[in-house]
Amino acid sequence: MSTNPFDDPDGRFLVLTNNEDQHSLWPAFVDIPAGWTKVFGEDSRDACLAYVETHWTDLRPKSLRNAPLENQDTN
């Protein structure tokens, strides 16, 4: 049985972001998919997870964070 490369505790990883500022842990040996950019790594899985926890504090996509608030009270 093969191990999922995303779960390999001894693997080398990258942290990727997309245009919505969403983050992804990505195995270093796998090509970076279109629409994603490397922002951290190559490093250990734990180091990459620590980066994600520190830098991705608002899980909403950027388009929702930047959208005007409906029913916003202007008083």
C-alpha cells in the first residue's frame, strides 16, 4: 500500500497560495499547478504547516474579505 504524499511526515513540502490567498501544503516533488504560487519552502511538513498557521489567519477567500458589506450601518 502506498502512502499519500500529502501525509508523509518525512516528506519535503512547499506552501502555495492562489489568487484568493488560500494556502496549500504541496509535496516538493510534484509540479506546482496552474494558478498557484510558491510562497514558502522547500522544508519539512511541520515547518510548512507552521508557516500556514502563522500566515493564513483569515480562511475566507480574498474576494469575500474585500467584498462590500451588505446592510452596512453607515451611521
